[in-house]
Amino acid sequence: MSARLTSPILRRGLLALATSLALAPMAFAQSPIVIKFSHVVAVDTPKGKAAEFFAKRAAELTKGRVKVEVYPNSQLYKDKEEMEALQLGSVQMLAPSLSKFAPLGVKEFEVFDLPFIFDDYTALHKVTQGPVGQGLLKKLESRGITGLAFWDNGFKVMSANKPLKSVADYKGLKMRIQSSKVLDAEMRALGALPQVLAFSETYQALQTGVVDGTENPPSNLYTQKMHEVQTNVSVTNHGYLGYAVVVNKKFWDGLPADIRTALNKAMVESTKVANDVAFQDNKDALDKVKASGKTAIYTPSMAERFLLKKALVPVHKQMASRIGDETLQAIYKETNFDPSKL
């Protein structure tokens, strides 16, 4: 037995086995951390482009220790499924529309759905990139979610198969909305009939007449080809559509500190990309819709927009108890908005 143990062949075999066992943990440690980033829009939208940029920068800044796999266009989960998937850890990262957080019990996020709450991007970014926005993201932690950033999609236009010039033009229209009590109240204030539908189902619903119209930033309207089944667009810029980039809290907290630092840096850079792209893409999308010749684009006059605003701003007061008057007043203060002047 001892002779066999000292044979050169056996010694080499034992040495190889010992070496492979010693290297196994090192090989495992070198495997990249995989982050599945799921979203519901096309790759060539502001969110889609920013997600791809984040994946690239995450790999670069962590020197390959992190691999972000991006799944666009509801490849993994639809609107109603993705938040549960995040909480269960089936995916690690999402960038849902802000109205998706109210069903989790964080109703303060519906403040972003309020019509005419932001006059422009300057007012908006005072909130999303300031202490009010950070405070809102913090509220997600009790739901097992860590908020990393707000990404713009843009200000919304209205679309239908008829001109939308006055408040009266909306009466009786079946308008697709995201699931949001605020958006429901918004459409009812116009005399329209709100219809909750998943984003991925909207084109077909417009095409078949299940709904008459919808509201969307121009980039969503164009990339989902909604303009092909809508004869009219009104550039109302009445509301904002944005996203919160969120990650499973347990997963995030379990990452090495230096990895989190690198990913936060990638997120800061990606947020600038998202917002810059959103601004330009929405401008370009309107131009492309107009060039298609399939949809008439109407820009309301100042007087028409004022009347639309006057009809919709009462929704703020109507929703104050749901959203939280404290949140609403904090945004008014940040943006110098005074609804009593209407």
C-alpha cells in the first residue's frame, strides 16, 4: 500500500487533484455576478438605450465582475408581473413606470401622474434629482426594493382618431391608461372613459378599436407604431412619464461594497444618458410621426392649453389625500407651483 502511495503516477494524480480543488474556489469567485435587467419597452427607446448603456458601463467599471443581461420588450415579464418577479428575486433590476409603485402601497409615487404638476424639465429635475426624489425612493425599502435613480421618458401627448383641440373633444373617448387612480381621475375630468391596459397590449387595442386613444411620450408612440393606428396627436405635454430604476434590496445589500460603488457610478452616468436621450428622442419621434403622413399633429395654443390645465389641475386636490398632502406640498414648494392662480 505504501509503495503504491509513493508511486510517481499516483503522486502526480494526487497533486493534480489537490491543485484543482485549490483552484475551484478561485474559478468560482471569478464568475461574473449576473444582473437580469428586465423592462417592457423597445431597445431604441430612451429607457432601452439607457439600460444598454448601463450594462456596458457596469461591465467596464467592475472590470468584468458584473454582467448585466438586459431583457427588453416584455421578453421576461409584462407590466403586471415584473414587480413581483423583482421582489421574488427572479430578476434583479427593473425600471418600471412610476405609477407601478402605488399598488405596492407606496402611493406617493402617483404624484408624478398628476396632470400639469411640472411645467418643464427644469422643474421636474428639481424633484427627481433632489431631496424630495430621494425621500420617495427611500420609501421603497420596506417593500424589499432599493431605488437607484429616476429616468425620464418625457412629457406626454394625447392621441386619438379625431382632432383633440378642446376639452370637449375628449368626451366619451375610451382612453388607454396605465393602472393609476390619478390617471383614471385625469381622464374622467376630461369626460373620457379610462381603460387600464398593459403597454404591450396597447397597439392591438388601438388597432381593433377596443380603445379610442391614449397618452404617451412621443418616443413610445412612435417606437410602438401607435401613430399608424391613430390619426391625430395633440402635443399637450400635460403629464410626465418617468421610471424609477430599482433593484432587489436583498441582492443589492449582498453585493461587495466596491461593486455597489461602481454600479452607482454607472447608474449616475446612465441617468444622464437616459434623460438626454429622452429629450432628443421625443423631439425626433414627433418629427418622424409627422413625416410618416399618417398622423396629423396639433399643438394647442396657449389659450387652449390653459383651459386644458384648468380642467385637469383640480385632480391634484382630489388626489391629495391618496398621494399625501405633504408630498404634494413639497413638490409645489420645489417647483414654485401655485394651483390657486388658475
